[in-house]
Amino acid sequence: MRPQVGVRAVLVFAIAGLALARSGIVRGQPIINVTGDPDVVLERVLQDLDKELDGKLGLREWREALGPLDGTWEGSLAVIAATDNIPAQFWHVGDRPELQIVVERGTAVVRVKMDDWRAVNVAGGFQVVDLIGGGFVYAGQSANGWVENWNLSVAKQDPDTLMVFLSFVAGRSLERLAAGDAAFAVGAMGELKRRTE
Amino acid sequence: MRHVVLSLSLALSTVGSACGAERDPVFDGVWEGTLEIVGTHGSGQLVDWLAEEADETEARLQLRGESVQVSLGGRRLGPAIGFRIAKYDAAALVYSASVEKGYVGSWQLSLTKVDADTLLVFAWRVRSSAEGEAVAHSTAHALSGQLKRAPSRRGRE
């Protein structure tokens, strides 16, 4: 690598690290993970910075128009996939569970409708990564010899419509892993609407 | 010159954080196998990690501490911000986001250990395109399957 290119790369990595950490692309994640060929990484970072900071694609305006994830969202999902060993009491392919997500300032409460709305209880609660027009709502916990992992990718369709792509995987905790295969997974997707009242 | 020194220290701290990750015997290693496409949403447009009309794809995860590399169909996925991993005991979430050519894309891979050398994976790939006036169109693919730990070339992982 030529010296002037090296200095440029150092400057860009530093600026990119700070800019991406502050940009809201991955809110609350202060460090970028730099892997791969440095020149390829540099090019990618430059491209992303160009779009993110100059707003040539209007992403900032789009994000503002779609609005934040904060709010109460309700609707039904369609269960589209499940492993063969899914427990009888859990969701199965074809089920249409009703879901409510309440997002507020980087955290969320997820509820499933039984007779009434019941919160999905996970230690530490659900965390939210608010991206441009979408993001992630996720939680994981280990308790009583089991681990479970709730992950929802969300994408705004308009300010009041949210597509949700949910995965739930569970299995034995590390201390009980040798007890045998018990891991299972289920996937669901659907459209939630913003509740305004 | 002072700016260059400041930038150098910031850059080194950034890169160093990625390289100096703690080793994790639970998840560290190379995991390989096949993921089946178990669901789609939106248009059936082709994606660069899936061969035409294929209903499954080869997958490879390389995990080392907080460092994650993901390859599908022999192609390494390379969002500029990299993949991140959050772990909970025998489960983990790998996720990333990228901005490219008018699309905002995200990956989430939910991982759970089946045994010491097997991972159950359920993944979602979501892409949203903006068409102005605050209306977006999304496509999504769901993938699921088990990955096996590949033998380490050094026999230490």
C-alpha cells in the first residue's frame, strides 16, 4: 500500500468509525467490525458514508417520513415454518397468532393474545435497533436449563404499517446440552398496524 | 499532523477491538451446512446469494469471539458495518444491516446449540426499497437448517 493511501485509509477508518457509531445505522453499537481486504472495506465504508452523510439517496428524508419505530403495533402473523419437533403447546405452521409490540426509546414489550394480551417474559426485556425504516426487536434468555431466542426483523411499509419477520429458537442450556437434542425453531411473518388511541 | 495522530489512535482502537476479541469455545469455529428456504415475502426477485430456482443454499459461518463472517452459496456477505453477535448461553443472534443502491437490507440469524458440534439456525433476510412519498416495499426470505462444526485445520478450535 502506498504511503498516501495508507494515511487516507487511516483517516477514513477513523472518521468512518466515529460516523457510523454516531449515525444511527446501528444505534448503541459504538464500534464497527472491520474485516476483510482493507481496500475493499475502505471502498464499502466510503460508499456507505457517501450515502449516509451526503443524503444523496434521500435516506434521511425517508427515515423521517416513515417515522420512528416508537408506538404500539398490532396485527396477526402467519406461522410459515417450524421444525418437526415443535412442542404441541407452541405455534405450528398455519397458526395465526396475534401480536402486539410496544416500542419506546430503545426497548420493547412484546405481547401475544391468548384470552387477553400476555407479555412475552424474557429477562432483560426486548431490545430495539432502530434502522432506516425498520430494525430489529430481539431478546434472549437462559433459565431452568433452557435457552430461548426471540428475534424480530421489522420493516416499515408506511408510517402506520410495520412488516414483522419473527424467528423463535429454543434449546437446552449449555449445562444441559448433553441431555440430548431438544432444539426447535419457528418462523412467522405478518403485517402490524399502528394503534392510535 | 496532530489530526493524523488522533485519527491513527482512533483507527487502531477501532480495528483492535475487532481483532482482540475474547475466544469463546461454545461458538468459536467454522460452521457449515445447508439452509433451506422455508418462506418468502414480496416479489420473487432473485438475490445474489441464491441460485435461480434453488430452494436451499450452502451456508458457512466463521465465528471468533465477537468477529463474524457469513457466506451463503459460496459468496461472502459483506455489509460495511460487518455482522454483530449477541450471545445468551447456548443461543446467539447474528445480525447486520446495510444500505445499498436505494435499499436498506438486514440479516438476522438466530442460532441455538443442538449439541457441541451442531447449530440450529433460523434466518431472515429483509430488504426494503424506498419509492418516495414514505412508501416502502419489502422482500424477505426465511432460511432454516442445521450447521455442523467443521474440523479445524489447526485442530485447536
